[in-house]
Amino acid sequence: MEISTSLSLLMLLLLGLSQANPIDKDGEDTNEHLRKSAGGILATNNQSSELLLEGDLVAPRNRNAMRCYQGDSCKWKKSSNGQVVIAYTIGSEYSGREREIIETALRSFTPVSCLRFVPRTRETDYIRVVSQDGCFSSLGRQGGPQVLSINNRGCMENKIIQHETLHALGFQHEHTRSDRDQYVKINFANIDPAMKYNFAKTDTNNLGTTYDYASIMQYPRRGFAINPNVDVIVPIPNPNVAIGLATTFSRIDIERLNRLYKC
């Protein structure tokens, strides 16, 4: 699978494809229409030597990414005052308005958790927010500087920045969690074979929380669909439950974040 395709499809998911009307006003399949418009933005990945997991995850070099948030090794460290302080830098390629959008998304963690994002001074471990070719992040703390890519022509939305930041904090996609088969059915017959890896179930620490259809980490029901009129992710037992429509953290996203970091 080409990385560019993976990143372009991630953009479709996070920008919130319409589930009720998959055809746009010009009669073109919405998936295809958005894929074309995003293709120029997400043509390549500057970190092409890295393995991308589920479209927007960069696999760590020194451990199994699928188990990342099960231990403390990938967690950001807590200060003596009980706060988890995470340093960041923002690339000079962003405009003042774009920088404010990024900083607003990072500040949104403050009122709901003990996490505090602060501009880097001399910190060794920190997040480098840069505009590379797509929206993607490493999974959990890597040690040293780590890229969180927020493309300034396609990823400048609060929900996308929160989503990618949660990856950097150690969280995976909701639909791949270990107990997902109790809550959703994956319609593999309607997924492009090259994209099926995005739905591989992983061995996750669910932190005592139930599956969250409203999570900002949940893909929409028709993401990666071959037939855009047929669901890929079907909630069970009630198939009509709304999923993949989050614009900010859900209540369970916040609860899970606080449990992981013992806030």
C-alpha cells in the first residue's frame, strides 16, 4: 500500500465524511471527490522510511507500537507537582492564525486533565509540530524530538489536532481496541483489501472503560468503504448508533486520558 493513499484516506476520515449523503452536489462519489482534492496535499510522507500504522501512526523503532500504551515507557513523565508537562515547538511554516489554531487545540487538554503543553525551552523530549505531507503522529513518547505533522493545507482543524495529539500521548484508534468485537462488526467485504490492515484488532489496555462510539479516536462508519453506500463499521447490537462524528473529546476520552496519566 502506498503511504500517500493511506494518508489521503486518513484525511477523509478525520474531516468527517457524510454518512447520510455519500454523493456530493456534482454527483461525484464524496470519497473520490475528497481523495482527489486531498491528493495534492498529501502526495508523499517526508518520513517515508518509517512504517505508518493505520494511516496516521508512525511505528516506534524500539518497541511494539500495538502495545504502546500498556506500560509507562511510552508515557510522558509527571512532574513533582502532579502535572504532566509536555514541551512543544511549532514550525515557522505556519501563519499566525494557524499557530493559534494549533495552540488552542493543545490548550484544550488543560481544563480536562493534568496535562500541560508548554513552549520548549531546553527540554530533551518534546513534540515538534510541523507541516509535513499529512496528519500523523508517533504512538506515545518516543524520547527526544518527535514529529506531529499537521499539514497546514489540510489538517488545520481542532478535532484533527486533538486526535493526532492523543496518538502522541499513547492512544490508538477506538475501532482497533482488543474488545471491539463486542461493540462493532467490521464489514471486511466492503473494505479495499489493501486497506484492511486499518481494521486489525490490537492488544490494548482499555483502562477499565467501555467502548466509546463518540470517541474522537473513532473512525466514521463508512471510512475506507469500497461501496460508499454500505457501512464498514456497524455498531452492535444497535446498528443505528452514531459513530465517528466527534468534533472534540468525548467524556470517555477525557476519563481514559486521566486514568492513563493518573490525573
